[in-house]
Amino acid sequence: MAADKPQAVIDQLRTLLPDDGLITDAAGLKPYECDGLTAIREQPWVVALPETEAQVQKILQICHTHKVPVVPRGAGTGLSGGARPMRSGVVLGLSKMNKILDIDVQNCTARLQPGVRNLAISQAAEPHGLYYAPDPSSQIACSIGGNVAENSGGVHCLKYGLTVHNLRGVRVVTIAGEVLELGGPLLDSPGLDLLAVMCGSEGMLGIVTEVTVALLPKPPAVVVMLTAFDSVNEAGQAVADIISEGIIPAGMEMMDQLAVQAAEQFAHAGYPQDAAAILIIELDGAGEEIDSLAGMVSRIVDNAGATSIDIATDSSAQARLWKGRKSAFPAVGRLAPDYYCMDGTIPRHRLSEVLDKINQLSAEYNLPVANVFHAGDGNLHPLILFDSNVPGQLAATEEMGGKILELCVAVGGTVTGEHGVGVEKLNQMCVQFNSMEIEQFQRLKLAWDPDNLLNPDKGIPTLTRCGELGGMHVRHGELPFPEIERF
Amino acid sequence: MAADKPQAVIDQLRTLLPDDGLITDAAGLKPYECDGLTAIREQPWVVALPETEAQVQKILQICHTHKVPVVPRGAGTGLSGGARPMRSGVVLGLSKMNKILDIDVQNCTARLQPGVRNLAISQAAEPHGLYYAPDPSSQIACSIGGNVAENSGGVHCLKYGLTVHNLRGVRVVTIAGEVLELGGPLLDSPGLDLLAVMCGSEGMLGIVTEVTVALLPKPPAVVVMLTAFDSVNEAGQAVADIISEGIIPAGMEMMDQLAVQAAEQFAHAGYPQDAAAILIIELDGAGEEIDSLAGMVSRIVDNAGATSIDIATDSSAQARLWKGRKSAFPAVGRLAPDYYCMDGTIPRHRLSEVLDKINQLSAEYNLPVANVFHAGDGNLHPLILFDSNVPGQLAATEEMGGKILELCVAVGGTVTGEHGVGVEKLNQMCVQFNSMEIEQFQRLKLAWDPDNLLNPDKGIPTLTRCGELGGMHVRHGELPFPEIERF
């Protein structure tokens, strides 16, 4: 192991960083053993916490020279294990680089260090009537650098897009310690779109040291509607009907009965606990427009069979409705010792059959599932409830989770909506992509990081792994769920 | 030259393609000598016109085996010379692959062969109340494959984004003849964002054989306003004030006096020929919203000093107002034997000083300039008028054009807005990017195309070229225009 952990690396990092910028003792390393995917843990060798871009450059140069792997980490809230550390590697934590560098009101942009928390951006922009649209459920804690790494979404991405759609530029340090400026404050930039390829690259290509995002004017008026249904199918129909009418709500979220009951008991948001499904619909825009849209949406959900429609027009009532949804994950966490949050995306019109199939899997594996999802854009978050102290339940849960993702691919969807691939979905990447596509991902990775030092073994499976699974070239060939109609 | 033009390539192409799918005679090759950048011409060796993806695969495999360069071509309307052919290379024309494969009303997407014309997409979507937002001025002729290659914009990209923001997926054939599916109909897809890097890659990475784009619901109401000003500065102020109020028009276009006069004499759009500048503002949305927005915009432009405000609410009057703008390029073409259309982008608030500087350059070089631009997003299109029959004028024009692009970089802008780099802006890429950034572009290119056969010598300059220009590492160091305040 000595060869894997050259003492020279620690010595050089010590001269570079202040005492509280380098963690090497077991107690200090403990919090860095996992990210939000807590089922997968490993103690890192050392954690480095730089405060400047120059320190990031030096750290990478040291690791590059000694061929030591580097695992970047933002706030550690990721759900696919993208920040899972390595026993022989350095965790590069960006939490100390948390300054808001500039709010440019005229160009509607914010320039940020990577450790700035997502919610802090909108708070800083608020006095100027602006906000930052992408809002992951973890927005109190998660960092903009992590959002870029995972191409994070949130409840408003239906109308306003994912991180990539709101990103204007980054400064990034390569594994060789070079600084690149990609993108910029303007809409287009010449050359290959290295900015987009950085976004969602899960720390495999470079370390982001500065982020410029677009800010949006706060909408003049907002309405939040809570609608209840006697079946998930009716709620799904309402979603399809709203979109077909050409209405794009700011957010459109569905929760099934188990999720509703858990959220209500936790957050007291006023959700009807007897509903089979609820739909939370947020409309934003000009005041007059919202009134007419709210009327149209009411008629559509009514026709689809809604049993109740509540409309919240003041911000405190709206916050209460959203509180239930935003706390759905921790709320479900009270129903069982553990839960596993999946993240897949499907075409909207396949929703009810996919939920039926998930229910079948739930019965087969005898593991309850609560469903919470961004219904408007087809991004599902089934939460599988289990108890890791029962032998075999974690493995069964992972197997069932994998089947849910493969089901998403079978109906023409994808294995991730906003949580990234990380270590969690490496096997399902082999189902989603054929060997030529996986190879092209790898060629691109090596064009940035020829020694494969930046977050290795994340995001992109090896062809060997895919071959062992027997899962290659399957997209239009053999897939699980032969009874499901192919896309 | 024989080694450069192996007869085996022609022989194999002949067995693959029908007679009218292979052009080798001088008369037939003539139309392929240049694209929309007509100043730069070269006769290609051979033009291949496949009708199927399988033929594209075979053509690329043949060229790959014999190490023959391939220059892809859509409709040939590009303005940066991206489709300029090579004497020793094959032009791969996609014009015969022009079928609309599917309009998916439920998911609001269209699946297209690359040769489908931009305008044909909206025409096919029209019966479903949908349209495709990006609308280059050449939209009658330009193809969606070319739009993807150049990441094209148009007058509506202020609100609806460039091609990349409206693109959902592509099928692409690599130089080795492999087919990759990148992206898909859903909002996110796992893995590295190869779709975004393909978009705007100017044919250097692969050949797009199928394109899936997002369609938008047609806005319920549209208003087009024509406003006139006594100075370009006042018009620029109006643009800034509208955006600062949080209003994002569907389009906001400025034309200066020379452009206005040319367009009016050509298109009889009703433009005031004595105005120093006009601003065309399109608002779209719900009916009530538009009325209130139009009122706000009227007050803002009035405060900024507008001398006249005309509001067109019916579609024929709107079409007339747009006709002048959309025919501005050919109209300016009647003022001089030749014109050179530049394409740079600047931060909105630097508009008036950049126009002052362009006027200075115009006086220095004694070459008139007409300015037409997407004012809302800072994308300038100065048209330099010249006569290629006057010895030295083409060279002077190119030199002046280069200075305009460098001016854009000096104020914090970019050397392209929507026309791509092609062969035209290779030198300015050395001003925009440092050597590490250029190298990273090249590493990425070679990760797709190790033999550099796909559209070589376009888009990315060599470091040697940049070194010869002495233009490297300049972004925050030495730049032209020392008198201009740096960004």
C-alpha cells in the first residue's frame, strides 16, 4: 500500500495548506467516508480543503506528479456516490471556497466560488429582484460546484431547465494544474462546447473553481395548486392534459399515497391523506396570465377526475404546500430504518404502466416503495424502504433499484434524471449505452485526464464490467421486461 | 497528388451510390466550391450525396481506410466557411436525407433527417399548434443538420435560446463508421454531455444522421413593435432598460441608418429612413400579459427617447415589419459589389462604445459598415461593404473584420454569436483562447477523430498558427485597442 500512498504527497500538501486545511486523522476523516448515498462507504487517505484556485492547482499538480487519485467533493449531498472517497486517494473538498464574487444586475449573472450553497445564490440576488432557478431539494446545503458536477435539477426544471441550461461559464483546473476558462457571460461561445461537457461530468474531467450562472427576474405572480386524485392514473392523465394544452407550469410534482401520508405526518402541509395521489402545480408569470392559466388548469384537472383543488395565492400558504414535497425524503425516512432513493426518467405518457410495474416489483421483493416525482418532466424518484440490519435486504434493494432503472430504459427513458451516475448506476450505464458509446465516453475522459486520476471508477463503466454483465448492445435488442412495449 | 486521391475511393463510392449520388465532373462540382462565405473557394475532389445512414457509414469507412479527408455540408448557407471543400477531400452532402421522420405531439418533439430545412420543421408542426423556435435568417434554405453543426441562432434566440437549447438528441456516425445515439427525447441523459459537444462542433467530430428537436406551443398572442431613435446610443439604452425591467422579448433587433435605408428600399417594410437607429421588439405570451407588457415597453422606449412607436398586432403587419429585418443582408448587398458579414457578441452595456469604435475603424479603412444585430443578446452583425475588384480591398476588409472581432473579445465578448468559427475566425480563436484551452479543444477533437480526417483545419487553430500570430495567452494580457476599458 505504501506505493499507493506516497508520503511525499502528504508532506507537500502540509507545506501548501494551513493546519485546518488538511485532514489525516481517522476521526476527522469520518464525515468524508460517504456522500448522500450512505450505503457505500470508504475511509479516504487524506482530505485537502483549499481556499484558493492557486491551492487547487498545486494540489492537482502534486497528485498528478505522484499519480494519486483525486475525488472532488462539494457539500457531500449527492445521491449517486459521486463523492465516494478512495482508500488510496485525496478528497479535494471545495467547501471553503464559498464566496459570492459578483452579482451582475445588468447582465443578470452571478459569479461564484464552487462552495457557495445553492440557496445562498437566490438570497444574494433577491434585493435585485432576481433569483437562480435550479432548486434541488437539498438546496439549503448543496453547493453550486456540486450542482455543476451532477447537472442538478429541482422542482422548477420543467420550465427553467437543469443546471446546464442556467450555466454561463466556469473556470476549471485540469489534472495537470492548468486553468481553463470555459463559456462566459454571453449566450454563445466559439469552439467546442467544453462548458456543457464539464457540466454533469461528475468530477471526472477537471475541478471547477469558479461558476457563472444566469439569474432570472422573479416572476411577478405565482400560484400554487394542490390537487388530489383517487388513482395515480388520473393524476398522470392530468399531467399529460396540462402539457398538451401548451401550458408549462413552473413545477408539477406528483406524490403517491405512501409518500403523501409520510410527508403530511412530518410536515403538516395540509395534504389529503386519503388521496391515492396528489399533484402540486406551480404557475408563474404576469398576474393576468396566471389568473387565466389557473382557471384553465383547474378545468383540466377537474376533467381528469380531481377530487379536490386547493389554490394558494399568498406566499406563506405556498411555502406550506411546498414544505411537504421538499421534506418528502426525510419524511419517508421515518417509515423504515433505511430508504434508497432512485432517479430515473421516462416519457410522460408511459407513467401509469411504469408505476404499475414498480408496484409489481415492490410485491415481488416485498419492499414498500413511496413514489415522489417531477411529473412534468417524467423524472421519477421511487424510494425503496428497507432495513439494512436484515441480512440480504440491502442487496435485494439494490437489485430491485437496478430493475427500476432498466425499466426506465425499456420504455425509452434514461437511468438518471438529476442525481448523476456516480458509483450507483454504473451497471445500468451498460444497459443504456452500447459499447461504442461507452468507448466514446472513455476516449473523452482520457482526453482530459490521460492517467485516469480524477474521480476514477465513477460515471463511466469499463467495457469489461459491461461485458461481465452481459449487458452490452442491448438498447434495441434484449432488454429486461420483455412484456413491456418497446419505445 | 495521386497519393492524396486514391482511385480506390472513387471506385468504392461508385459501387455504393447511385449515379446521381456521386459528382466528379468540374461542372457538377462548381456549386460545391464554397458555402455562404463566398470569398473563399476551392474545388473539391468529389461530392458524395448519400440517402441513408448506412451509406454515410460506408462512405466514412472508405475515407477512414484510405485516410481521405471528409468535409460535411448541409445546405451550404454557412457564413464562416465551415463547408469550404478540400482539393484532396470528399464533400459529404446531406441534402438528400431530408425526411421528417416523426412529429411527436405528446412529447413535443420532432425527429428529422439532417437535410430537413429549418422552416419545414415549423411548417410540419403547425397543424399541431407547435413550432421550432430557432430561426436563422436563412431559415428557408438552411438545414437542421447545418444548424446543429453551427449551433445556429436567429432573432428569437434571446428568449428561446440557440440550437443547443432546443436540441434533444442526435444519431451520429463517427469517422470509423460507428453509429452513436446521443441525448434523447428527455430532459437529461446520463454520462458525459456528448450531445452538447456535438452541437456547434462544425462537422469536426462526426456526421449527424438524425436530429430530435424540441417543439414549443405557438404563443397565444404576439405583438411586434417598431421604434425609431435619433441616435444608436438611445436605442441601446432602451434595450438595457427593457431587460433591466425583467422583460425578455421574444426578439429585439437593432438596425442602424445605413441598414434601415437599404432594407426599406429593398423590402418596403415601412421603416423610417431618417432614423439613426430602429429597434424591432417582438413580445409573445398570453393575450392579457402581452397587452400589459406592450404598455410597459412603450413607456420604456418613450423614456429612452424614441421618436416613433408603431405597434403591429395582426400577422400581416408583423410579417411586413420582420420582412425588412430578414432581408437586411441581401438589401445591404445592393449598396456595394460585395459585403462581408461579421458575427461577434458583446455584453449589452458595452454596445455604444463598440459601435463608436466600429465607426472609427470604418473611417480608418474607408469602408462603409451597416450594422444589423440581435440587440437583446448582444450579437452584432456588422456588414462591411467593399469591392473585391479593387485591388487590396478584400484583404483590407478581412483585416478590419478581424479587428472588429478582437474588439468584441477586448470588451469581454466572443468572436462568434451564431455563425461558427469555420475557416473565417481561426486567427481570432487565438485571441479568444489561451494555448491550454486550444490544446484542450484539440485533445477533444482527436478523441473523436484520431487521424484528423473530419473537416480538418476548421474551427480549431493549430498552436503553430497561434504562435505565428503572436496572439497566444492574450486574454488578460496584451490585446488590441489599449484605449478600451478591459472587462
